[in-house]
Amino acid sequence: LVPFAIGSETAGSITYPAARCGVTAIRPTFGMIGRTGVMSISESL
């Protein structure tokens, strides 16, 4: 396991598993954290 990971939130793909496993997931406001160096799959849904 890793102590920290970054992922993209799409239809609960981070918050739902975190809630089921009893760990913390943080979903910041869009644009709050820069996406420099992150490969995006799509611009928006």
C-alpha cells in the first residue's frame, strides 16, 4: 500500500471506495490544485 496517491474523481471513483475501506479521500474544488504534469483522459465529462 502507499501512504498517499493522486487520482481523478469521476462518478465517485475515489470517494466511494475510500468510504467502503475506511480511509480518507479528499476531493478539492475544481481548479484548486494545478494539473501541470498530469495526463488528462478528457477535458470534461
